[in-house]
Amino acid sequence: MDKLLLISGPTASGKTSLALKLAKKYNGVLISADSRQIYKGLDIGTGKDKPKDTTIHLLDLITPDQSFSVAQYQNLVLPLIKKIQEESKLPILIGGTGQYSDSVINPHKDTFHIKPKKLLRKILNTFPTSFLRSILKLINKNLYLSLNNSERNNPHRLIRKIEISLSFSRPKPNQDNSNHNYLHLSLTAPNEFLYQRIDSRVDSRLKQGLLKEIKNLLKKYPWSSPGLDTLAYKDLKPYFDNQDTLESCVKKWSYKEHSYAKRQKTWFKKMPHVHFIDISTSDPLKESLALIDSYLSS
């Protein structure tokens, strides 16, 4: 079997729940494509699901004080997919990190292997988004013009584009994989529908003990750790530093999750050959089954 199923979508769209049902029906093996869930100990804040009877591969890869690149992810995921296929099982890639999914369906894309430049990132992070736009436009106007509005207002994306544009070395991946034969299902919904689900998840994570999780992490790792520089954790830092109220921090965290969901939707809309399933108007499982049955029989 050389088939591959991708299930993407914004946060709180129900990707893992759907993937678990599909894995049982199609002899599938689940693989995470989530850049926030690679960190050990960051469980509640990242919404990490660990079903008792099903393994999800590529979770808990590193500790919060370590860095991890898309290239490193690709080096792990491509051999894993191949192994699953050789066992005549269906690899099911699930997650909301578009770059991770892209590294699988476009394995020869060379920009994944341009390493992060820590000093450059540290410097660029001190500048406002408007200045980052000006820098990118100056050094790579064509790339700047190709960005959509969401990307132009995302400082992390702008910094990465500047990093790529300034790189003189473009090493090629060492894999010889060709593009996979894949089916890409992406869950989606109107923003307001997603926002309600996100806000419910934020409340749920607090009730599950997120504050205690952060306290335990801070016993081992400083706030400067890469793993703690992610949604939920960094948004609650002002509360732990006695600089803001919990209510205010949670509200800001929710808004940032809203913005993140919008960016995720934008990313997946730009990817080719995607079947979008609106969870607000259809039965995701029923629609997925029909598409997968057709795909597997082709």
C-alpha cells in the first residue's frame, strides 16, 4: 500500500477525534503533525490527546528546552510513513501545523532545510511587524508580494521568510522519496463557530489543571525555553510574573487562539488538492468515509 491520508484543519476542529474513528475502520496508524505537541510535559496547554488503546506517533519528541525544525520532523516522518505502508497499513497524518504536512507532500522542497538563525531571529524579534514587512520587501520583493494579508501580519512568518531570503546555502533533503499518493481532508468552519469551540477548550484546559502543569514545568525550565514560547504557556506568563490578572491573560490567550485558527485556515487553503469538510454544516465522519472509500478503491 502506498496510500497516505492527511487530516488537517484549525485548532478545535475535531481532527484527532475523526482520525481515531478512521484509523479503526481502515487499519490506520496515526502520526502527529503538530509542532506544539512535540514537547514532553506540554500536555494540557497543547490539547495533546493520548488515547489508551491507540498510539499517536511523533508526540513527545523533545524536552521544552530544546529546539526542533521542520527538517528534523521530515527526517522522522518520511521513514515512518514508508514503514507503515510496507506493513500494508494506512498512515494517517493529523495536525494543524501546515509546514509539517507540507514537508510530507513536498519532500523535495529545499527551504525546509534552511536552518534557523538564532541571532538573526533574536534581533528581528525586537522589531515591529511593519518594519519586518519593510525588510522583506527590500530584500525579496517578489516573495513579499506573494504573501497574503494574514502572512504579512504574522511576525513569525515574516521572520522565517527573511531568514530564507538571506540564506545563500540551499542544501537538498537526503531522502529520495517522490511525492506521496495522498488524500488530504481538511476540517473547517466559519470563524465564529470555531471561536466558540476554542473558548470552550480554553476553559476546559484551565479546569484540567493547566496552571499546575505550568508550575511544574517552571521547576525544570526557564520561560526562555522554546517549548514555553507557545500559545497558552507564554500567554499566561504575565499572570505568573504578577504583571496581569488571570482573567485578562486567559482572554488574550483566547484571542490569540482565534488568530492562530484563522492563519491555519489560510495556510490549508493555499495547499493543493484539498477536500474541505465544513464541520458546522455536515457530518465529518460520513463525508470522510465517502471520500476515503473512493480514494482507496482507485
